[in-house]
Amino acid sequence: MADDKKMAEAYWQANLRLIAGCLVVWALASYGFGILLRPMLSGISVGGTDLGFWFAQQGSILTFIALIFFYAWRMNQLDNKYGVHEE
Amino acid sequence: MSQFAINLIFVGASFALYIGIAIWARAGSTRDFYVAGGGVHPVMNGMATAADWMSAASFISMAGLIAAGGYANSTFLMGWTGGYVLLAMLLAPYLRKFGKFTVPDFIGDRFYSSGARLVAVACLIIASVTYVIGQMTGAGVAFSRFLEVDSSTGLMIAAVVVFLYAVLGGMKGITYTQVAQYVVLIIAYTIPAVFISLQLTGNPIPALGLFSEHTESGMPLLAKLDMVVRDLGFTDYTADVSNKLNMVLFTLSLMIGTAGLPHVIIRFFTVPKVADARWSAGWALVFIALLYLTAPAVASMARLNLLNTIYPAGPTADAIQYDERPNWIQTWEQTGLIKFEDKNGDGRIQMYKESPAFAATAESRGWKGNELTVNNDILVLANPEIANLPGWVIGLIAAGGLAAALSTAAGLLLAISSAVSHDLIKGSINPQISEKNELLAARISMAVAIVVATYLGMNPPGFAAQVVALAFGIAAASIFPALMMGIFSKRINNKGVICGMLAGLISTLVYIFLYLGWFFIPGTNSMSNTPDNWILGISPLSFGAIGAVINFAVAFAVSAVTEEPPESIQELVESVRYPRGAGTAVDH
């Protein structure tokens, strides 16, 4: 039981670290490249405009999709590793 | 065949399909009615979630908003998709593990308080009812334009169809009709976009066409569009925004509002396993992205097409004669959504931006003011006509717009009726109610909700446009923080969460009312709603994110000075964090 509890706690910490990492990328693609850092990226041109515009209208959405699938895949691994997966 | 007959065939066929599904997927138990039996495949649920989420606002209005605002309105694209990342990581899997039927169920149990449950029910009902009004009016517009019935008759037809599959089938009927509606709406949105992208850039994929060369001029499409709008005094389409704080907060409000909308969250209660809830959020976003990646292309291409129609020889040459205007302008003029006034009496349609900087140019060209006003909402609906596409594409758009409005309306109505029958009647008024009677109560409250929504759709309150902001503000400032704290903190207690929810809700409402009128009564606003008056430049529509911060802060502060939650609640929080032992959604 004590071991179970330790494993479960370690699983939750691993999940929190994974979420934190994913949310950094989430914020960087939208609030970062798409909005706040756009002036810095204005030198990189993409089809008649700049990279920041692309991130705001396309790149952020594609990043979000990749993030969710990465998270779902990684969590399945963690579920198994820490033995908390569903039967 | 007349355009009317074509539209009738497309809309009629799609409605027949929805009714057929309703008869096939009847609900036999409360589990069927609330969570579709809990056995929906994650990909299927993703598709249903996409239709549930993409409303008349996404289908009809969003491209028009982006066309008008350019880069500045990218907020809608990021805000209405980024929320799914939060859902997938912060809410959906844990709420699925908790395994109950509704959102207030979780708040009531986790915070061991019927008061918290009632506050959650109130937030849910306000957010969902305001949202559903927009769907019903959207359906009314589509009916009146394409089927030449007046919008009240159109609304009645829509209400009867929704009634059939939502009341009979509950979540089960809604899930499978939403899958069909997703297919209809995505085809309807994509086909005209592909045609237009081919015409303008030669690239069949609109999302790539957006960044390709404009065939006619040999310039990149966006550079060409920037040039045309600049010649008419408008801000560059791709121009950067100076008030970045407001842009960030608005996007954040839309994201956390999306994650906190109950009709979206309950869709994740229908999948078999916790892991499925995570995958399903990913699939939902894939299906949503098919429309959201296309929308910005539709926006820029439609704006270019529109200006090319008005100025066939380029923006610096003469505009088109009013007598020679294309048919689609004539048809939309009848709806009042396009208006023309020949201010300088030259018989031509001048469309430009009136501004001090452009006044001299306008003067020298003999222009006496902008003569054409085009409502943002018609852009997607008129798109096939602007690009001269065949009649069947127009019929498809009609069916697609209705699918978007009806699928969202049904999801919202289910969230409302389950809050009433499950949380109010079973949870508070009569806990001893039998399964059979609860199912009956759910059907009756669904029917009442449809009648109310239809009535409000026919007599939309004057504030219809503002209330969508209200729905997002409420979801962002009250529901999302309460759910997140319930999962990620063991320390937040009943007093903390109630104070937090009320503080978030009230501060958001007050900030909105300050600028949009107290209780939306026109003329009662305390300050005029212009960027100069906004505190720190924060628009009332962006305040949901601040409301959420206030909610978190108050909940932590109050919990810190009051007692810890009981042991059993801390164990409940533990248990939602681990997938093991999820089982299917169960009743109390």
C-alpha cells in the first residue's frame, strides 16, 4: 500500500511536469510567436507576410494538435510505467 | 431547376437524415440520455465534439470577422482552438475518471456543498441559454435567406427537428446526429473554399493558397490584398496590433472559456476510458482544425474577391456602376445585410475607409463617403455567389449553416436539461426520484428548453451580439477555475470555491455591464465602450481571463484561512488523478 501510494505520487508529479512542458510550448506558439514576439520574427517572410502571421493563423493550431496527441501518447506510457492504467 | 428548389433538396435531405438517426438511436435509460451509454468511440466523439463546438459563430461569422479585422482577429482562431489543449490536459481525463453525468455533479461532490452545486448550475444555465439564442437566430437567418420562408417559420421547423432527435435520443441521438452534421458542415465549408483557392492561386488547398501567389497579379496573395486595402484607406490586412495586452487577454479568455463550456465538457463523459478522453480531445481538434485552417483563407480570399467585384479595374480606377451590380448584391440587399447609398450621386459604388488620413485622396476622387456597408455575417453564405460557383454549392452552404447551428443548439439544450433534471431535481429537490421518472423529467426539461430557446430566437433580446461574450466570460471566470482547482488542489474547500466563483462571476459581469449597459439595458452603461475608456486598454470581452485570476486568488485566500477539506474529499481528489478503476459513468 505504501509503495502504491509512492508510485501514485510519482505518477502525478510526472504528469504535472509533462503538463508544464506542454503548456510552455502552447503559450510560445500562440501568445509568443503569434502575438508578442511577432515583431522579432518579422524578418522571416512567409508567402507575402511574416512568420508571426503564419503562427497566428495556422501554426498555433497545428502546434495545438501535435501537443494533444503527444500528451495522450506520453500519458499512456506513464499510465503503464506507474501501473495506474485502466484494466 | 431553380435555386430555391436546389436549396430545398439539400436542406430537406439533411433533415431527413437527422430524423432517421433520431429514430434509430432512441435513449432507453438515463445513462443513454446523459452520456450516450458511455460507449462512444473516441474518434466518433471527436467528430461529434467538433460539430457540438462549431456553432453558427464559427461557420457563418468567423471568416467575416477575420476578413474585416485581418491579423488582429486571429484571436478567434487561436482562442477557439487553444482551449482544447487545456481541456485535454487539465480537465477532460479527470472529469471522465470521476465518472458522473454533469459538470455541477463534480463541483457539488468535490466541494461537498449543495451551495457550490447550485452556483455551478446557475452559471451553466446562464452561459448555455445565452449561447443557444445565438444558434437559433443563426438558423433563422439561414432559413430566411435560402428557403424564402420568414425566419419565425424557419425557426419553428428547426425547433421541431431538434425536438425530435434531442428529446427522443438525448445524448445518444445527439451524438450520432452531430457526427452526420459534422460531415455536412465540413463538406459545405470546404468545397467553395477549394474552388475559390483554385481560382485565385491555383492551389487546391486553401490553407496553402493563403500563402501562395495570386495568379492574376503574380504577387503573393496577402501582399496583393494589403496593397488593395491600403489603396482604399483601410489598415493593412497583415498589420501588427499595438494593444498586445488586450489581444493576449482576449485570446486567453476565449481559450479558458472554451475549456469551461459545459456542453463541450460533457461530451468527454461519453467515451469508455480515461485514455480515450485524452485521444478524443486530440481528434476533436483535428476535425475542428479542418475548418479553422480553412477559415483564414476564406476570409482573405473573399475580401479580395469582394473588392475586385466593386473595383473591376483595380482600386485606383472607377468603381462598378450600381445598375451593373451582380445578382448576389441584389439578393442580399433585400435582406438588409448589404446596404448601398449613392452619396456622391455618380451611380457607382464606392467602398472605402473613411478616415482623416484618407480624406484628401477621397476628396480628389470626388467621393463623399463610403457607399456600401456589408454585414460580416454574409461573407461565408454569399461566398459561392461572389465566386460564381454553381447552384448546388449554394444549396450545400445552406445545409451546412443549418447543421452548424442545430448541432450546437442540441448540445447546449442537453447541458441545460441535464442540469435541471439531474442536478436540480434529482440532486436537490427529490433525490429519491426513480430512474424512469428522472428520464421523463430530462425529456420534459429538454422540451421546455427548446420552447424557451425558440421563443428567444424569434424575439432576440437587443443584446444578442453581446451575450456570446457573456457566455465565454462566465465560463472562463467561474466554471473553468472551479473545475481546475477541484482537480489540482486538495486544499481548496467549499467556502473557498463558492467565494471564488462568485468573485470571478460578479467582477466579470460588472466589467461587462460598465461598458455594455447594466443588465444590457441600452443607454445605462457607465462608460462609453471605446478603447480609450478601457481600464489599461482591456476590452470588456477580454475580461474573462482577469475574472478567472480573481476567482483563483479569492479561492486560495479564503481556503487558506479556513479549515482543510475532510479526509474523504482528499481521497476523492486522489482518485480522479489516476485512471485505474475508471469503469463507465455511473449514477450516485
